[in-house]
Amino acid sequence: MSELRGEETLSETLRDADEDVPRRLGIAALAHDTAIYGGTRVAVKSLAFLLVPLYAHFLTRSEFGVLELVLATMALVDVFINLPGTLARFYFDKDDRAWRRQVVTGYFAIEAAYPALLIAGLMLLSGPVADGVAGQTTYATLFVIALADLYLTNIVDLPLALCRLRRKPLTFAFYALSRGVTMVAFSILFVAVWELGVKGILLASLTSAGVIFVVSLREWVPDLVPRIPKGLIREMLEFSWPTIVSGVSFYALNFLDRFFVAHYHGTADTGLYGAAFRYSQVVVVGVFAFRMGWSQWHFSWLHSGRHQQMVARGANYYFLAIGFLVAVVSLWILPLFHLVMPARFWDATSAVPPLALAAAGTGAFTVFAIGVNVTKRMRLVLPISAGSAALAIGLYFVLIPPFSFLGAAWASAIAFTVMATAMLVVCQRIYPVPWEWRRLASVVVVTFALCLAALALDAWVPFYPSLVARLVLTLAYPLVLVAVGFFPPGDLRAIRQRIRLRTGRNQEG
């Protein structure tokens, strides 16, 4: 089976005959992959965002809160069955197709066997789990459906990851969009037509996962081999277990706050927090898109002697793009809620700017963690993530009782900022990168200032006059960065040349 289809041939770099991934990818390649993957995720999330108003019209705030608790519980289970970064790290150890098939086989063996045992056990205990989490054993069916969906989604992640590693963005887009479309179709059927409520939402997700599981079999089943090198699975597990342990800390940073909000303020406020979180996912989509292009991009420079310099250069444009996304989401979330959400959910918008900042912090952590990834010193992640999780939990106790879900949002933003900063300090000691501090600081300051400005507009400026101010502040983001010198003259010239070249091609066409 060809590893690269004709429609996706890459002409910007040279490859050896046996290589699946081109070497020495430039910034344009990073931007290309991020745009394709990001565009796909934006399209999929746009479909999902269309469902949020649907859910809001058919679910009460308390029912929305129950859904959040179920999903938060699944996120905890996912920590123990998901092995982030493992496939990519071992896949690129050798530029050899036979080796990569062995890696795929080993990874599948791990992800298929152990999760099945864990999830089956939790299904048998779904009654006590439902009672402990949501307060009623009648919710047990919801947890069974969600667990089945989680297991299937875990398997479906394998072909999607392979598409990214092999730089097959169009195939990736097909799989991801197919799942998004089927999710929307079944959600409308189960929620709006049959009025199954939370159960309908979970059934729609499970059904769409089943469809893509069948469709994507061709992407990875031909790569399975009967034998793999002795010790490969053990080495993968040794690499992965620190990420599993640190995943518990990330869970505390991302999802534990729902249980605090539910405990102190009830499921209605948890539902508001869930609505805010879903729209902050616009930034998460951008971060995920960047991550999907990041691994194969920076690993392509690993043995070139310029790896650190290219990482620093790529980081500048991560902060630029994600910062703009954070600003746009923060400035325009209130008008969007007025347009598509019932009035009973409008109070949720105050939590979106800090949640957007927290999402940007997760991407910053990925960028700054390049040292532990390259050197395979993943154990260093443990104290950093554990310390950040402890900080977050402490902030939950301090901020959530008086400020409810808004306190939870700011606690997340603070904790992720501290975690990314700590990772930066540690990795600079073991794998120094020549970060361009002035450029990074300028984009961070501008982004944070616009988030505060958005909150001020929401609180103190009448709705319609604020629209003009929101537009002015949105346009101010790139203009201020140009004024403070974020863009070096060479980069500005390259951008202008690319625009002229693309414009000339369009005119010739």
C-alpha cells in the first residue's frame, strides 16, 4: 500500500525513495500542515458548535451540567488509556518502512488490549460510578454509552495519527469531517427528533465513532505485522508511563473543576461552565492543529544541526496565530451568544477569555517541552505537571466558592501559565533553545491586554456601541505587533513576496 497518495505529493522538499516523510520541512510546511489540519478541525468544530445551541434549546442548564460530569469522568478514564506522543516519537526513530510498521503494530497492541480490560470493568461498575459522580444510579446507562464511545475513539485515533505523521492531510480531513458530519446528523435525529436528551448526545458520538472505525480500517490494518522486535512494547510503555501519570495532573487542570463547581454551586452553574468551555474550544482547535503539524515538522530538523533555531522560529508564529485566535474569541463571544444561544446561557461568556488563555497555555507547554521530548526525559514532566495540578486544586478551593465557574476559569488560566513557564525553565537547562524573547513577550502582552479589554466591554459598554469597539480592537492586534517590531524586515519581505507570487498565479489562472 502506498504511503503517500498521488493527490498529496509534496514538491517543496526532496525525499529518499523509502521515506514516508520529507526531510527538512520549512516554516511554510509547518504553516501548510497546520492550516490543513486546523482548517479541518475548525470545520469539524464548527459543526460541533452548531450543536451547542441545539443542546441548549433541548437541555436545561442542569442537564447540560450532567453531560459535563459524564464527559469529565470520561476524560479521567482517557488519561489511563491514551499514550500521547508515543507513536510519533518511535515512528521517527528510523527512516525505515518495516520499522514503522512494527511500531504501528506495537502501538495498536497496547491501545487495544489494556483499555478493553479497564473499560469493561468500569462498565460493570457503572451504577456505583453514576451514583458517585452524578448522584443517581439511573445515569448508569449514560456512563456505559460514553465508555464504549471512548474505547472506539481511542482506536480511531490511530489512523488519524498516521495520516498526520505521513503528511496525508487530505485523507485526515476526510476521516475527521466524515465523523463530524455523521455526529451532527445523528445528534439532530437523537436529540431534536427523538428527544433523547443527554443519552441522544452520547449515542450520536458513539455511532459516528463506529462509522469512522469501519471507514478508516484501510489506513492501518495493512501495516500490522505478525512479529515485532523484542522489547519494543516494553520500551514504548517505559516512554509512555510518565505521560500517563502526568495526564492525571493535566486532568486536574482541565476537568476536575467541574466537580468543584457542581459541589459548591450545583449542576446549573456546571452547565454554564460547560457552555463557556465548548466555545473556548475554538482556541483548543487551533492548538491541536498546531500540534498536528508540529511533531513531524520539528523532527524533520532533528539531525540537521539547526533544530533549536527552527524550534524558536516556529514558536514565534505559534504565539502569533494562537494569540490572535484568543483575542478574536474573547472579543466576539458575547455577540455570538446573543445570536445563537438562549438568554439563560449568556452569563457563561465571562469565563471564555480566561479559558481561551488557558488553552493557549497548553500549546505553549507543548512548544517549551521540546527538550524533554527530544531527549526522552519524560520523567521531568511529572513534577512540573503535578505541581501545577496542586496549584490548580488550591486555586479551586480559593476561587470557586466565591466566584463559581468564573473562578474555575481563572484558576485554569493561572495554572497553565505557571506550568508552561516551569517547563520552559527546565528545558532550557537540558536542551537550550535560542528563543526570541522580545517577540514572544510582545505577542503575549498584546493578547492578554485584549482579553481584559473584552471583559471590560462585556461588563461596562452597552451591547451595540461595543460592536464598533470590538472591531477596532480586533484590527489593533496585528497593527500593534507591526508597530512594536514583532515582524523582522526579512519576514515582512517574505510575506509580501508570497502574496505577490500567489496573486500573480491567480491572475494567470
